Amino acid sequence: MNLILLGPPGAGKGTQAVLIAEAFGLLHLSSGDILRAERKEKTELGLKAQAYMDRGDLVPDDVILTMMVEHIAGARDRKGFLLDGFPRTLAQAQGLKTRLEEAETRLDHVISLEVDDAELVTRLTGRLYCPDCGRTYHEKFSPPQTAGACDVNGEKLLRRKDDTPEVVRQRLETYHRETKPLIAYYGAQGLLRSVSGVGEIDDVASRIKEACKA
């Protein structure tokens, strides 16, 4: 089974990707993790991507596409793959379709995690982390025992710079602008499965599993 998992920032996509990949025996391919690994290992593609980032430019679609397709090949020894964070644009989706067809590989489902913007803003702006141990908290959903302090070491908790309300709303606007064409694209192919991302983690995972049976 070959899947794509779409979802806005804060929808729990990363958590669900791990659970679903484990449940179905799939190779979990996170575009963010792969890009960081390629840069760290200074591969040819990693260096090329780094050059764009050093100039403050976006990494071109063809570089990301080539990087992902190379890793998709590693799914041959698994029951399939799950793409997390890719594709992000219509051009990437179209390029992926061409590459998969060349490899005689097909997608089975594209899961779209649906969470309204108000809920996403609450989730993202409430996130906190300890700069010392890295432990994460949430002001509403998983608060520390003492407000503003890490349970482990008492260090003052911090908020990521991109978790302010203004930045979060901008990130969501970008997601909707870039993803709307993907929703229509995969919907027209009969691959799209919309799943509510609201609720307990296990409940959301169960919904995704059921959608994959359709």
C-alpha cells in the first residue's frame, strides 16, 4: 500500500504518519527528515539543496522530487511507503505521478487530515519546550506541573518563534494556498480520503485505517 498523508501545521500529521506506517508495515518517508539527513551527510542532493537555502531561496521542486524518489525506491523491501510532508505543491504532485508511473508504481490513497484553523491556532500557539532537556508541553493539553517551568529540571519553558499567532496564521494561509490544488488534483483521481484530525490520537489513527480500506 502506497500512501500520501496531507495535513496543515498542527494537525498531528507527523504523529499519525508514524502510527500508520507501523500499522501497515510501510516505509515512512518524511520530506523534512530526509532533507535534513541529506544535508548532514553532505550528499550531492543535500549540498545542492543547501546551496539554495544558503541564498535564502526555496529548494526547487526537481531537487526535492529527485530526493524523495530515490528514497521511495527503498520501499521495495517493505509493504509500501507513506509520504509525509510531500508533495507540497501541484508541480511536485505531477512530477511524482510521472516518476511513479515510470517505476510502474501507483498510489493507493491520499489521506487529508482535516482540522479547522481555530483549533490549529490553539494547538500551535500553546506549544512550549524546555531548552535544556527538549521536553515539550502544551498550555492547554499537556501543561507542566508548575506554569512556565519544566517538570524535569525547573528550566523556564520557551515558545518557538514560529508559534506566535501571527506567524501561525501566515503558515496556515500558505498551506491552504499550496494544498488546495492538491486536494482537487487527487480528488479528481479518486484517491483523496478526508479524515477528521480532531480527537484522541488513537481515534484519529483508527479513522485513517478505515479510510485506507475504502
